[in-house]
Amino acid sequence: MRITIVVAALLWGGAATVAAQDHQVINPPGASVGLPFSSAVRVGNMLYLSGQIGNTPGTRQLADTGIAGQTKQAFENIKTVLAAAGSSLERVVKCTVFLLDIKDYAAMNAVYATYFPKDPPARSTVAGSGLALGARVEIECIATVGS
């Protein structure tokens, strides 16, 4: 019982420390196009990116109608947000991929692999019934920043 209380206190204390840390909002020019969320938020050395779709930067228009083109543009958008925060794809530790149709998994995966050719980050992929702007793919990432 005493161990459980100590562990709970340590976990709660750690969460309070993270909550008390300052956070920095990252919004590269044209990134969120007036939407009610930030492109990324940095807390300490962790960077949390909002999901990116394959829209042309600064617009709400998809750059391509196919899964391969949308996946590529989503990654280009991710790279822009990472760079604005002082990070890069090499520092990504986790991705979550949302697909409109699970049948697009192989085509998305082929493009995804070109962005992480060595030591890819942890990843989850899920399919749903709809994504913003009619996108076929949305990708969110967690990365590290700094040394």
C-alpha cells in the first residue's frame, strides 16, 4: 500500500511539473490558416504537432487528390512546422497516421518510408470515416527539440 502511495505521489508530482512548465506555440506563416488550434506546442524539449494534411501551405486546398500526393504534401507541411520549432524528421519519436480508407495503407506506407528511411519512429495507423477538407490522410507527430 505504501509503495502505491509513493508511486502515485511521484507520478502526480511529475505531472504537476510538466503542467507548470511554460509552453511555446509554434505557428509557421500560413500554417493553421485561421483555425482554432496551433500547428505545434513545445513543452520543455518535447514538440507536439497537430495533425497535418496534404493541403497547399497557406490555403485550405488539398495539393493532390491521391493518397501518395497527399501523404507527400502532409510530410512537407510537417517538415515546415518542425523546422520552425528547431527540430527535424530525424527527431520525430512517434507518429499517428489517420487514413480515410484503410485500403490506402500500402500506398501511404510507401511514401512514409521515404521520409524515415532509417530507424523510423514508433507509429500507429487508424482508419476512420472522415478527415478535414476531405483529405485521405492526416499525420500527427511528437518530436524532440534541442540537444
